[in-house]
Amino acid sequence: KQWYQRRVRDLKPQWEFSCGRQSPIIQPSKGAVKAACTDRILQLAQPKRCLQDLTENRPAYEFSCGRSSPIQMTSKAATKLAAASERTATLAKPKRTPSDYEESREVQSIPTSAARNTRPSERIEALAEAKKQPSGPFREPDWPVSKKAMKAQPSERIRELSRSKGLVEGFQGNRDVQWSVSKSAKQAVATRRIEELSGPIMRESMDHVQFNPDVFKVSEAAKKAKCSARTAELAQPIVKS
């Protein structure tokens, strides 16, 4: 715990002015403070200068939100002398609605005077009446059974319908997940074929199968061999200008 607190105390100055970024501001060493920069560093440290003939067009971007096509002011000559061509006047006309266009219907429709003066039929009045629901008294969910109902005997049809559905001949129920092993199975002797199949497969290890002591040994014929002219040509390094 003491080592962790000391480690946090040592790293805290690095993040004091870094705003939590990945490249913290590290305090420079005394040697770096006294070091002198080179001419190249002084040249790169110079700020970029503006062009002498640069003129900013601030009014052009006043209402354009910085887009490439600024809104420009119209001159007085254009407002007084300019006349629109026939093509410009045609394009300036608003688009007409089609002849079969129907406007959107209002959500709340206004009934006509004829609909206001009509009288509903007897059938409509009967359907318009609210459903009558009795207010009580209601029977309790549990009620006593009468003596006649207790002594009643069902008919043959009710007895036939009350019989449970029987199982199909040859039906066998689900076998239990765990069952006891019989004595005959415990005393059984495995055959030679079963013993042969139950034995593990013995394989040689890859170290012995792929072992070759002469894998890096160069033969005498390869030592005395001479390369062809084409091989010697291809073996030359590429000369780059």
C-alpha cells in the first residue's frame, strides 16, 4: 500500500496540466532547460506569415455560415436596369396543382343540415341503449350441494365419457435415468474382440517419426556440384541506381 501511494504521488505532477490526455506534460530536466536549440528548430518554430496581398472578404460570409457560395449584395444598377428573360420568368412561376388534386380532409367533419334533422330508426335506438348489468345479488363461488344431486346416478353415456383414455397395446413407459445393473451383467466375461477394441491405440511420438539425423548433412555430390550459367546469372544481386 505504501508503494502504491508513493507511485501515485510521483505520477501526479505529470497529469497536473495534461487534462487527462494520453501524452502528459512532463517536467523537463535541468539539462533540457539549459540546452540550446539548433538553427533548424529555430526555423521551424517561426509562425506562419500571412500573404502580403491577402484581403479577407468578411461581408461575403456574413449570412452564408461559411459555405463556398456566399450571399452577395445586389448592386443598384442590377436592381434598376436588369430585366428578366422569358426563360427566367417561366422558371420563376410557382408550380400549379393538378386538376384532380384534393386537399387533406379535416379531422373533425361538419355534419350537414339534413343529418342534423334526421331521426334514428327503432333498431338504431335499440342498439344505442347501454347494456343492462344486474347489480346483484350474486351467487357465492362456494355453495352447498343438494341431497338430490348427491343421490343422483349418472347415465350410461356419462359413464362412457368419464372413462380415461387407455394406453396402446405394447406401450412402454420412459426408462429411468439411473437403473441397477443386473447380476448377470456383473458376472459377464468380455470376448477377445471386445478386449481388442477396448485397448488404446498406441502411436509413436512425432519426435521419433520425423527424426532424421542427416537432415542438415550435405552430401559429397552436392559439395562437388557446379551451378549452371542461368543459376549464376540469377544469383547476381540487383544493381539499383
